[in-house]
Amino acid sequence: MSVGKFFAGFIIGGCVGGIIGVLLAPHSGEETRQILSENSSELYKNAENSIKEIQSKADFAMEEIQKKGDDLLKKVQEVISKEQT
């Protein structure tokens, strides 16, 4: 599963869950607003953590791609150098 699809599903699921929660809330308006406030804070923290995790994985992937590119460049340069001599 791609990270983008996971993140999109996470956001959509949070929104759908929030809407359903509001519609089926057995609490008064004030209580519901308090619960929504707490849940939105939690959702924000979860999204923030997910973004940090995605960024970390992307950074790692970029480092790996850079290493492989550098290795490939060295091999190509070695082949070219051998062909010239």
C-alpha cells in the first residue's frame, strides 16, 4: 500500500467518523462541542505524527536513491575510463 493512499484513507476516515459521531451524538450541544474539540486535537496530533513518519520515510528513500545513483555513476565512469585506455 502506498503512503499517499494510506494518508488519504486516514484523513477521509477521520472526517467520516467525525460526521457520523456528530449525527449520532447522544450528548447535549455543549458536551458534543467539547468532545469534538478533544477529538479534533487528537486527530491533529495523529495527522502530524503521520506526516512526520511519511517525511522520515521519504528522506530515507531519497538517501537510498542518492547512494544507488552515486554507485551507478562510479561504475559508468570506471567503464568509460577502461574503454578510453
